[in-house]
Amino acid sequence: MKRFILLFFTLLSPLFVSLPLGGVGGGFSSLFTLHAQQIDESHMRKLSVAEYFISHFYVDSLTEEKVVDYAIEGMLKQLDPHSTYIKAKDVERSNENLNGSFEGIGVQFNMVEDTLVVIQPVSGGPSEKKGIIAGDRIVQVNDTAIAGVKMSRDEIMRRLRGPKGTKVKLGIIRQGVSGIHTFIITRDKIPVFTLDAHYMVDDNIGYIRIGSFGSTTHKEFMDAVQELQDKGMQRLVVDLQGNGGGYLSAAVDITNEFLPRGSLVVYTEGKQQRRQDFKASGSGLLQKMPVVVLVDSYTASASEILSGALQDNDRGTIVGRRTFGKGLVQRPFELPDHSVIRLTTAHYYTPSGRCIQKPYKMGNQKDYEDDINDRLKAGELTTDLTPLINGGDAKPSSIEGTPAADSILAKLRPQLFPDSLKYSTLRRHRNVYAGGGIMPDVYVVLDTTKNTLLHRQLNAKSCIVNTSLKYIDGNRKKLLKNYKTFEEFNQKFQVPQEMIDLLRKEAKTAKIEYTDSAWNATMPYVLPHLKGLIARDLWDMSEYYHIINPQNNIFLQGLQAIKKE
């Protein structure tokens, strides 16, 4: 017990914890000191005695380390949905996607029947330099078999990754070449890109999809902007669908490109944290660029900061559905064993003063996670909210539509557009509303006909991905020979019957039952997906989105909106 008390006083004596710039998702930048005398000693003793009893008298074996972990996790579970505990061994990996790089061999891969198949080596990475190519199968790592042994994906990644400068021996099988060939790869830093795609939609409309906001996002974004402007871009569509957020600083830096000097981007404020304003510097290169932002129910956090700032400053049009509503600021506090508590310390507010965070009950994670399903059940996602967005003061009786739609709007109006949560944009003084997330300027109803039960099953059981992987694995050389450029592929390639038959086989293996009518209704939406996956493997993610975006109603209405900007 003495050791446990010593542990707690070590934790509470001048403890230096680095805090992130703005605090979304991780990263450290400033120092915070916590003093032991600020903690009530009776509470300390209570915790230490409880730990002693559990460690020494519990029916099963438990280490003190586990008991302490459970205690911290239990405390945080009773708070908001975003305060979390990260064990020391998981800290680095939890940050690597946002920090812009990790250390490893540099390949994109997927698993095909328990075998790691290289989709693409990272350009300029250590594997490409050693001659590893798309389609190679990595079957051994340091003389240990990883193929056909049902090794987990995480375990395979653990074996492939390692500190920069260390070497790893790979056993590789290559189609058309007999035997297992050995490659010695020297691990290096591998970039992690946060932009999913960018391309020209037509002669003057550019498209950029941001997957998350990390330390390199602003540079990636501006590099993409420069490339698109060189191709004639005069209008920009920024796609934040499914973007769960990341670093506040990255969102602020990108928003800064669009706003004039002094414009408020966002501010944070909490019980123990004074208000902190983030304003545009006036150095932005896109202040005159017409912009539309695409959002959906999974657009969250830093994505909502960008969306809310442009909306409140009347700087662009937001198209899609109400965003997630994650407006809580987390700051990481490092513990003595290098584990981290990410604790909510403040709220985000848009320039007009709206709190982004949706309502939640302390300790009730389940209801919070079920919120999107609740929106669907309530009719929010499948009912056109345009009458309420365009005239939040409209009474239900003045809304034209079907009786069913009118009834749903009448129920949603006090929930989503209450007078008590009404705010005004800063330039045009349009009505906008708080209460959770960013309500778009142009609402796009969820088209449930595109997401059939069969489609969901094929996706959930990886049938579509497996079909594309197996097809391209056997036809890569022929495809590259027949289609020298993506433009040629996009114009001429049609999913062949061979591939459709392969998909049926995958569905049978996955024991998915369906009728002919269900199959026929689903194929118009699956075929572009298959074509896009082939384009991704032959070129990159930009080509994938180039093919599948025309199936996305939010994207299509975004194009209509940008032409009006």
C-alpha cells in the first residue's frame, strides 16, 4: 500500500503536462503544473485504501497496474463522451495519423485470404527503392511466416514497423516468378497524408477531400490548391464528409486562407479556461475564391470549426446534413508511466457564439453513440429541412409538402430550430442555430434507396473489396497495358461479367442470401464502387473519388451550389 500511496504522490507532485495548440486530438505545446496540496488528502486515502483491498483480497489475480488503469477508465467514463485514457503503449500509435508520419517499410496493403498483398509501395519509400511492386505478396517477416497462419493485421503491422534505420527481412512471392525472394528493407519515416483526394471536376471547379486534420494538413491542402489552380481552378469544393476532426490549429490555418484579417474563426472557453479567440491573419490566398463545403452526420470537431467559421462569416455555402456535434476541447495530461489522459477542458464556439457540442448526459455513452440512428428514426435525415432552414420562423402550417413530411417538420422544428438557440451570421445576418453540430445552408436528404440491405451486407462482409483485390491481382498487367491514363480508363472501362461473377462467388462464400430483384436493384450502386476501387489500386484515391462522387447526392448538390457562388 505504501508503494501505491507513493505512486499517487509522485503523480500529484509538480507534474509537467504538455497541452496541445487548441487541443483537438493530441500533440503537446505548453506546460501545466499540478500541485499535490490541491487534492483533498481524505480522497487520496480513500482511493489508495480501495486499491489495496482490491489488489489483495479480490477473488482473481489482479496487478496494481490493472487496478489503477481500471480506476482511471472508470472515472473518465462518468464524464463526457470524449474524455479518454490512453495506455502508454498506445499513445504513439493514437497520434501517428495526425502527426504526419510513422516509421516502417512504406507499403499500402490489404489481406487476401490470409496473405498480405501490396496494393502500392509508398512513392519514394524504402520498399519502392528496393524494388517491391504492386501485387507482391509478403509471406515472411524475418523468417517468420505471416501468410496462411491467421495472424492478425495488428500483429503483422507490428512486425513490419520499427524505428527508422533498422532493417527487416521480407520473403516475397511475385506472380510469374517462382520461389520466395528475399528483400532487406531499411525502415524509414513514412508520410501519412490527411488529404484523401483532389482533382478538377471540370474546367474551373476544383475538388479537395480532407480526411482528417493533422500537422501536415495545411501544407497538403495548399499544395493541392496550387496544383488545381495551375489547371485552371476558379471555384473550390471542399469535402469534409466523414471527417472526424483532428488538430484545431490545422482547421484554423485552412480557414485563415478564406477569411479577411481580423475575422473570428473560433473561440474556446471553459470553467477553468479563459476565452481564447482564434482570428484570421489576413494572409490567406483564397479570400476571393468561391467555396462550398460538403458535410454529413459524421463531420465532426475540427471539421465543424471550418464549416461553422465559413458559415458564420457568410464566406461560403455549407451543403449536406447536420454535422455530428463534437464541440468539446480535449487536452492531454501525461502520467508518470507516459500514459495519457485526454480530458475535456473547454467548449468550441463558432464566430456567432454558437456552441458546436450536441447535448449529452454525463456517463451515458450509449445514447451519445446512438444519436445518428436516433436522427434517422426521427426522420431528420430523410426529410427535407429546407423550409425550416430558409425560414426558421415558419410555422408548420405554412410549410408545404406531404402531410407526413409536415408532421415530421412540426416535431423537428422546436428541437432543431428553437428561438432560444437562434443566432445571426456576422455579415448577412442570416438565422443560424445552436443545439449541436452545424446545420447546412443547403440540406440534402439521405437517399435510402442507394443503400439497400444487400449493399450493406456486401460491404460489411468485405465482398466488394475482396472482389476488386482478386480481380486486379489477376489482371493488373493487362489493365495497365490497355489503359495508359486514368482518363482513358474512366471513359472506356466497364466492370466485366468476370468481375460480377466473382462478386457473386464472394457473396456465396459469405453466406449472403438475396433475390434476383435485390441483386438487380443493388448493382447500379456497386459497379461504380468496383470500378473506383480498381482505379484506386492502379493510380490513387483521387481517381477513386473521381469515379464514385457522381453517385453522391451531397456532391451533386454541392456542384449546383458552387456554380451559384
